[in-house]
Amino acid sequence: MNFPQHTWLLALLLATQTAAAQPVSLPGYDPAAAEAQRALEARFDTALKEADYRGWLKQWSSGPNHVGSPHNLANARDLEARLRSFGWETRIEQFEVLWPSPKTSRLELLGAKPYLARLKEPPLPGDSTSSQTEGVLPPYVIYGGDGDVTADLVYVNYGIAEDYEALARNGVDVRGKIVIARYGKGWRGLKPRLAQEHGAIGAIIYSDPRDDGYFQDLPYPDGPARNQWSVQRGSVANFALYPGDPLTPGVGATAGAKRLKLEQAGSVLKIPTLPISWGDAQPLLAALRGPVAPEDWRGALPITYRIGGDGSARVHLKVEADWGSQTLYNVIATLRGSDYPEQWVIRGNHRDGWVFGAADPLSGTTALLAEAKAIGELARQGQRPRRTLVYASWDGEEAGLLGSTEWAEQHADELRRKAVLYVNTDGNGRGFLNAGGSHALQRLINGVAADLRDPDSGVSVLERQRARARIDALAPAAKPAQKDVAKKLAAGGDVPLKALGSGSDYSPFLQHLGLATLDLGYGGQGGSSGVYHSLYDSYDYFARFVDPDFSYLPLLSQTVGRTVLRVANAPVLPQRFGDFADADAVAGYAQEIKQQADADRESARNQDELLAAGAYPAVSNPNRPLLAPVAKPAVPVIDFAPLDQAIARLQASAKRYDEALVAHGAGLSGDVRDKLNTSLQRIDQTLLVQTGLPGRPWYRNLIYAPGLATGYEVKTLPGIREALEDRRWDDLRRYIGQTATVLDAYREAIDRNTTLIEPG
């Protein structure tokens, strides 16, 4: 960027510190600087061509794209060549990972009405790639165990922890049995993992039409919903312990890396697991007897949902894999910064899919390449970004964030020194901006969203987000936190960033390395849940049901492109620490935990009273008897004072810094800006502890982590929150102290930065 002293960008970033409702109007700053910014972004926009998105998506999704497929490698080489032609230094980095390929799958119902499951997805009219059979992975889940088992079948609803509590009250035990769970509520890998922990010897996961089939809409190809034979593939690796290659936790899976033995790999499950369609599930479920399933367990199949476990349905399940390895191909493109080449803004999207992967993930890959093309054109025009940009096409995400994790582990030391931001996208849909990440970047994203026009509504992306949040807060089931946010939005406040758990490639950067991170994408009004991870996630489906006008892919490029360029050229990196410290983030998370402790204490006390009074037998229905629940452990009074005090200090320091930057940021010398940016680049690393979380040291961030028992769902302040949920009182007290300590370290860094900013 060649504007004198970069005044236009400083005006932009300082304005995002002060203006909530209209970040790009730059009130109080030189109108010429604001106009220069608008002109720059207009030039970026003109390089985004709809034909590129359509052409690339159709080409890349024309063949199977799983790890190890020839078409996935061809796409990697195509991306490498295109990025190089756009002026980026480009290379392919390879890693060798454990990759169990499906070898044999069989599922059959035994007894008087036998049924052999099809386990196949047929071609569909109007879906041109669904007739391909060569090289297509059959329906399976990766990193489940091998096994050939025969046992009674038990229906476990979604197969999450609360469902096993309901099973116990119904007198049903899954030990030595095979469970069948429906997709939904929890991440798929939790279902066989919990089944394994409860003693089951096999697991089946099916897609119920209530959740994503004909109960929701017409099935594909007539509509967007999942059809009778569509199967959701996926990973069941226990990534809550660690993502990436199961044999190389913590280190890059290079050819010479030291590897665990397979039996030592904690993220690999032991029991055989198979995903099936509702067409294959219906005969199995219809054969079950035993207790009638609770009302909220009942799907949309035309049967009486029963739990089984009484010998009424016996099934044979066989799953066998070839436990070999595969090569990952990460495409890494670099555009060297003009002023700060040793400071990196990294942007990634994965490329591998379970079959064709048009929506997930190649739609996001088209946005990434379009951005790189536009930014490369700006660089050719002499407008090279000040900081280095690194654009990455990850391989192996679907199996467990393999490519991104191995790259981040391999380059960990360099990333800790150089990375200022990681921006992630995945598959893209249509509708509302979904933005999550490091809360100090909240004002940055609100500023970007305010500058962009939503294609469907015609209002700004930010205005549409605000409208949805305020309307959602009127719903009868709206939570108090939603209503509080709605009040702030009505007054012109920012839309809060969501805290990130897991499920895409941001995890190693945020939760292992402690880097500032964002995850961005559009959805909510045009998605691919009806074909998710199936044969039918195709270009034809995407063009009909996800984004028919191909208008939200350019919008994603505009959203990420602006974010990347603003950070890459920022005179001062754009963190606003009040957003991290306030009631929508850390302070709010602490309040939630305290309220949960109080509620748990009251619930346990009330349940003890009811058990002692014989209340549960008194209300039991003799036609559908339930056992009394197991008594809950008592919850002691917990001293949260160290955490509360650390948060209060943090809030005061954050306010002082934010005000100081607004007042004095424009006049900082180059030397002060350099020192300040060096500190800001590393500040999120103070939120890590070297020992990590209990039982999973790979996860080091004490603010954000995926839940050990919730999969993708985030657990904020995870050391404290999970200790409370698991009734580990010593850990709870320890992590209150440790979390207070890292918040104090973060606050001390903020104070040092404020001292740099404030005049002598």
C-alpha cells in the first residue's frame, strides 16, 4: 500500500476502536483517507469474477477428493499452478499420516425377518457425478476399530451422555451389545466413544429423517433434504484429546517423525462403527421391542421407536480397514510483505472431501483462490501488503484436521514468532455471517461486516446480523444472554464473536499455539446438511440449493479479503481488549460458571430430598416404569474470588488501553509501533499453560477448547468448567488459580502496551 504514511489505514483501524454502528464512516478523520480505503476495496472487488467461482467449483468437484485420491492431488497441483501464476511463491508440503482405508463392511439383522443392509448410495437423476463409482469411498467412518461382532441391538437416541442416563432409568444396559444412534446433537465421534466407554461392542450411526430428511423438506433430488439412501461419512477420532495424525501428537508427521504404536494412539477408537442411511436403519429399528422410547427420542420414521436391549433384535456387524498410511498435500502460497515480511497473516481452507465435496469444502476453496488472485493483482499494481500473507489449502481436514495440525506442529516455533492472525473458512452457504474467534478482534469483524452488502436483503451484512439476533431474542425459548445482546445491538453495539471449539482447521492455531484466530463463513438460509458428507455433495446440488446465484462466494471473498488486508497493513494490530474482557466474553463466561455451580448445588440438594422421600417411585407409571436416578454428588461452596479479581483487573486495564490507543495511536512513532506490534502479535500466547488441560495436554488454551464430552462445542474457561461438570473439586480449585494467572499475564502485557502508547 503506497499511501503516504499509511494514514488511510490508521484512520480505518482507529475508527474501528470508536465507532460501533458505522465503523467505516470514520467520523472525525480525514474524508480523503476514508475514500482511499473505499477505492482500494473497490479495486479488490473488481477482480472477483463469478465465472471463476463457477468454473473452479465445477472442475474441482468433478471427481472424488478424499485423501489419497488422484483427483485431490490433481486439485492440489492445479491450485499450486494458479497461485504461482497470480504472483505468489507457492509450494506443496507433504506429511505421512495414518490412514485406515475401508476394506469390508457388513450389517445384517438376524432372526425371523432378516435384512441385509445395502450400504450404498445409488445414482440420482439430475446429479451428474453421482453415477461415478470408480475411486469413490464407500460409506464408512475413519479411526473406528475393526471388528466382527454379533449382539443384541439397543437404540440410544443421539448417543450423548444424557441419553445414557435415560437408558439407566429404563433399566437398559449396553454392555456386550451393539448400539444404534442417530446423527445430531453431539459430534459423531462422541457416539461410538460413549458407547465404548459404556461397554458396547459395536456402534451404528444413522441419519433420521426428522433431523435432515423428509421431515424438513423434499428429499434430494426433488428438494434439499437427505434422501433414503444417503449416508453421512466422517471421522470418529477422539480429537478432544488431540487432532491431527493419531500417531504423531505434538509433532509434524514427516517421513522421519517418531510415531506411536497403533495401540498407543489415544484418538483411535476400539469398537467397530458404521454409518448408515435411514433406509437401512428402518428395518433394524422396527424390529426392536422393549421399552417405548421417550417422546424426545422419537424420529420421523413410520414406526414405534423402542429401546430394545431385550434380545428382540440381534444384528451382525463387521468392519475391517486396511491400516496403512497416506500422503497429505498442503498447498502453501506466500506473498512477501513490503514492510514487515517477518509478520505473517495466515488464511486457510481445506481441500479434501469425503466424496466430491462441492459445498464442503470446495466452495470455501474457490473463495480463497479468488482472494489470492485479487490480492496478487493489487501487488502487481504496486499495492503489496505491508505484512506477509500465507494462503494455505489444507489436506486431510475431514479425518481430523490432519493437514493443518501437522503443518502447525511442524512450524510451531516459527509461527509463535511470526504469525499475527490465522483466518479460517470451510464450506460456505447462504444467509448470515457466522463469525467466531479471538474476542479482541470483534470490532475488526464488525467493521468489515458494516462495509459489505448482503446480496439477498440489500442491507449491510452487519445490519442483517443485528436484525436476526434481535428477532431471535423475542422467541419464547430465548436465553437471558440473547436478550442482553439484543439490547446492546438495539443501541448500536457490536455483534459478539462466537467462541470457537473445534470442527475445522483453526483449532491448532488457537488452542495449541495460542495465536489470534478467526473463523468466517455464511449460512443459515441455504445449506448442504441434506447431503453433508455424502455422495451427493456435488456441484449440481450446490448450484440448485446452496447458492444458486453464486452471490455468497464473492461475499465470502470480500469478507475475508478485507479482514486479511486490514490486518496485513495495520500500523497497529487491531485488537480491542475490552471486547475480550467484557460480559459477552471472559467476564460472562465466569458468570455462567458461577451460576452453573449454584444451580448444580441446588439441583443435587433437591434430588437428594426427592430420593429420600420416595418421590420417584410415587410418580412412576406402571405401564412404563422408570428407575429412580442415581444421586448427584453434592456441590461444595466454591471460592471464585481469584478469578473474579483477575477479571476485574483485566477489565480496568483493557479500558485504559483501548482509550489510550484512540487518543494517541495516530501520533505513535515508528519505533513505538514496532514494539507495540511485537507485543500484540504474541499476547494471546499468554493464555496458554504448558501442561494443558487435564488428560489432554495438547490443548493449552485456558479460554477456549472443544469439550471433552461435547465434541465440536466449545467449552470456555475449559479447565474450570469441565472440572465443575465432572465434579473434580481439586482440579476446579487449581484451574481457578491457573486461569486467573494467565489472565493476569495477559493483563500485564496490556499494561505494558498502554505504557508504550501513553505520552511520557
